[in-house]
Amino acid sequence: MRLQNCHNFHDFRRLAKRRLPGPIFNYIDGAADDEVTYRRNTTSFESCDLLPSVLRGVSTVDMSVTVMGQKLAMPVYCSPTALQRLFHHQGERAVAAAAGKYGTMFGVSSLGTVSLEEARKISKGPQVYQFYFHKDRGLNREMMARAKQAGVEVMMLTVDSITGGNRERDKRTGFAIPFKLNLAGMAQFAMKPAWAINYFTHESFKLPQLDSHVDMGGGTMSISRYFTDMLDPSMTWDDVAEMVKHWGGQFCLKGIMTAEDARRAVDIGCTGIVLSNHGGRQLDGSRSGFDQLAEIVDAVGDKIDVIMDGGVQRGTHVLKALSLGAKAVGVGRYYLFPLAAAGQAGVERALEQMKVEIERGMKLMGCTTVDQLSRANLRFR
Ligand code: FNR
């Protein structure tokens, strides 16, 4: 299969699977425990149907939205994900460039393989910097200072990962950073020469946000130890309130699931929340962002920008989320598989398809702007 033959998420996933060594494919594709939440994230969009209106004069469509003060040309942004240069040597550079080209936001992860400064220079769209809460408060402040200096528009604190999720696929393959492959895992790498050539002919990658703390090659600390040793499970709302104040700009909490927590995010001055279960990778059995969206929008939708992610694979998924009151949606694997399959060209093709699907969907729904989408357009089963 070639890039030109990829017409949807499943095609990109198949192509990525063909190119990536099994342990890396399963790191992206996998989730926690029995992966119930992962599956539910996408199927939850089937719990309601769209009700189209007709004869509304829809020759031109404007799908732009404003989220946390940022004008986005489309209501979908590239959610922060770790280790992108492991999937394709272009990694975050490709995603930052593609997102900028499509006028949307890109989130660089603190476990990203390109520095937030470099990503900021590449991306023409607004940039999110995603980080975790460290025991070392000095490191937290240092990261915010770097982000401010680089011109990052939105700080995003991920709050659902106070400990790592139970990723059993990674245990089976031996996937870890630094690599600790078992024999079966090594054999799977040997079977994917195209990936190996791409990987070994480009400069080896590091984690520039956490360079002196987490090592990629057997030095200071593995990623799993990073989670257990460096992140602070005693973090409370007071700690985050202090950070929000210290940052003094757009600040978003990623991984909020309850109305009570959403209200607290408003109270401490956050300007956005991402309703997310981390793509099913943390607490298996947790509710999907889409299933929980109406409750959160009803609680705080008039006070804070509500974004959702998890399982978004189609323009119609985006239309359903916006109809329920989300300001925008985030995607993870939707752009990671195309990245793994074909680098920047893959991410651009996926974003183009998403844009075309949203535009077609809006026309078929009888809407010319996203604010015309409402719950009147939905019926739950
Ligand atoms: C993630 N996600 C994530 N989130 C975050 O806050 N920091 C991170 O470093 C990562 N890393 C990461 C790696 C991989 C391989 C995946 C698949 C996901 C979660 C991500 O931002 C987003 O919440 C989910 O990916 C959304 O679900 P979908 O779109 O992948 O179904």
C-alpha cells in the first residue's frame, strides 16, 4: 500500500504497521489493561446520530474556531505525543510544519524528541507546550520560563498521568526507553529494514526538554523511572493554581473528566481544559471524552474553553463533538500513524482529509460556520 492509497485512519494505520517494527507500532497503537477505554473512545461517537438540515445555502464554509485566544483554521489540533522521531526521523518537525500549514495548533510534549524552541520556530500556527508536574519545583518553573522565552502560546499541564498506565503490549515486546528488547522484539526490528535505515541514517534523538534527566541510551533514567521518580503524586489544586498564576497566560489542564474538576479548573484561572483519557493509555475503564462531553459543557462551557480528545478518526466525529459544545478536538494516533507511514507528507495528507471531511460534513449538515452546529443536530440512541 502507498500513501496515495490511504483514504482514512485505517489505511494509515495499516501502512504504519507495515513499516514500523512491532514494538514501536504497538507502543502507538496500544493502551492500558484490556484496552476497553481505547475501543470505547471511537465507538462512543456511534451513540448518537447526526440530523442534517437542508436548503441552507452552503456554497462556502468557514470552519475556523477560536480556542484559548488562538484562531485556528480548522477545529482539530495535534495533541502532544511523546517520542515522535522514533516513529519517523522527521518527528515533531513534520507535525509542527504540517499543523502550521493547516493553520492549526501543535502540542509539543515534554517527552518530545525536538526542543520546544525548535518546534516553535518551525510551526506557523500557535504552539502548545505540554508538561508534567515534577517534584522539583525549580524544574517546573524552568520549563515555563523556556516556554515563555520561546513564544509558546498555551501551557498545558497533563494531570492524568501521575503514574504510568499498565501497557501490556509494551511488556510483551519489551518496549522501553532506553530500549530493553527481548529476543522476539529484536527479531521484529530485524524484519523492518526500511524503518531501520530511516532511523540509523539520521542523527540519534534525545529528549531535549528533559535531556539531563531522562536518557535515551542507558545513562541517567528510563522513561518509566521518570514517571515514578520525578513526577509528584502529591500535587494538588493549590500547586497548579500557583503555576497558572506564575504563567499568567493561556493555561490548560489535560485529562479532566468530572464536572467538579472542571469547575475547579475555572476557579484557579485556567483558560482551557482537555476532556481526555489519554487515548485509553492510563486508566482503563474510564469514560470516553465524548460520552462525558455534555456534562462538562453544561457545567463550565460558558466559562472556559472545553476541548475533547480520544478516538477521533473522522470529520463527522468532530462535528458531533462541536455540536455538543466542544470548542475543538485533539487528535493523537490520527496523525501519528501517517507520520510513521510517510513523515510530513503523511501528516499533511491526514490533515487535508480531515479538513475535506469536516467541510463536506458541514455542507451536508446545512451549516456554514461551526457555531451553527448545536445539540439540535444530534439524536442519542
Ligand atoms: C500520547 N498522549 C500523550 N499525552 C500527553 O499529554 N503527553 C504525552 O507525552 C503523550 N504521549 C502520547 C504518546 C502516544 C504514542 C499516544 C498515542 C498518545 C495522549 C495524546 O495527547 C491524546 O490525549 C490521545 O492520543 C488522544 O487519543 P487518540 O486521538 O490517539 O485516540
